Amino acid sequence: MRVLALTHGPSVGPGVFADAVRAGGHELVEHEVPLGGMPEDESDAIVVLGGAMHPDEEERHAWLVPELRYLEERLSRGTPMLGVCLGSQLIARAAGAQVFRAEEPEVGWVRVELTEAAAADPVAAALPHRFDAFQWHHYTHGLPEGAVELARSRVCTQAYRLGAAWGVQFHPEVRGEQVESWLAEDPEDVADPAALREATRDRIEGWNDLGRRLCAAFLNTT
């Protein structure tokens, strides 16, 4: 398969998802939307990744408007998609859901719990029932009409499915070096960088294994 990764900045690439795509014998094509606009691409599956911007900032980031149109069209076609953080929010917004600032930001390792519906879902079933997920977001979204919530944290929806599209609010793709780059870019987001680094060192290997399994489960649905 040809898998398109839509990125929104140099430090928010596909991470360990790239490992899963290549391990499955597929082709990965990365496209940075703010620099290149929307691709003319007929990929078999799309991964929509994160970014430092928020999903309702089209006045600051004009490229968000064509990306939302693109995602709406791919939803209507039934193209398999997996959204991560900003990507999850954009898919939800393209499907008609509201996006808004969360009651509180989630940055670092945050407890997530699957819903009952997750057990029957081919992607969410790759996740443990309860786990600490790496997060870095200030925004969240409502559940699109027709979507099924698959996971929650204390603050917000953490995973959902809408047809052939899945969204996760956490960052299953993130490598340790990406965490370091985000700390350098947004140090004010983290009260105790040393504690976050220590927790990440302890957990990142298992987290990366989970990220590869999650992406592989998504690819197996196509």
C-alpha cells in the first residue's frame, strides 16, 4: 500500500509509525502541509500527524482550510485514516464536531482508559485497557456524529472511530528524540522538564512498541 503521512512541522513526523509501515512492506510518503499545501495523491491510507498549532487557527494558518476540505473529502470516500493529536482534532472538525480548548492541558504521561466499545474495535484492541499515554495538547474536540468513543482520560476523549477513520489524542508515534525537540520548542508547557525526561527514559521503549502495534493494527484494516 501507499501510506501518506500528513505532517505540520519538522519535529512532528511519523516517528515509529514509519517502522510499522515499512515492516508491513508498504510505501511511506511524507508531506508537510504548511510548506507544500495539499497533495494530489491517491494513497491507500492516510496518517494525519500533530503540530504546534491549534485546529481552529485558520486565520493564522491559512493552509488549515484546504486541509479540512481535503479530510472531509477523504472521509466521504471512506479512505482509511489515522489522526494523532492535532490530526485527530482536524478529522473530528472535518466531520462536523466542535474543537475547543480543553479544561486543562495534558502534557506528559497521562492515564488513559478504554471504553467498552474498544474491545470490538480492530485498532483499539491493540491497546491495554488502562495505560499511561504520552500527551502534549491544549485542545480537544467533541465526538463527531456517528463516531464511537474508544478511550478517555480524566480530561477528554482520547480515541474514537468514525467509519474507516480513527483518531487518538495522545502520541503513540513519538520517539525520545522528538520529546527532546518539543521540550526545546515549548519549554513553558512543562513545569518539571527533568521529571518528564526521566519518566520518558523509563517508558519510551515500551511506548514505542505499543505505537508500532497500533499503527500495524490500523494498516491491517485497509
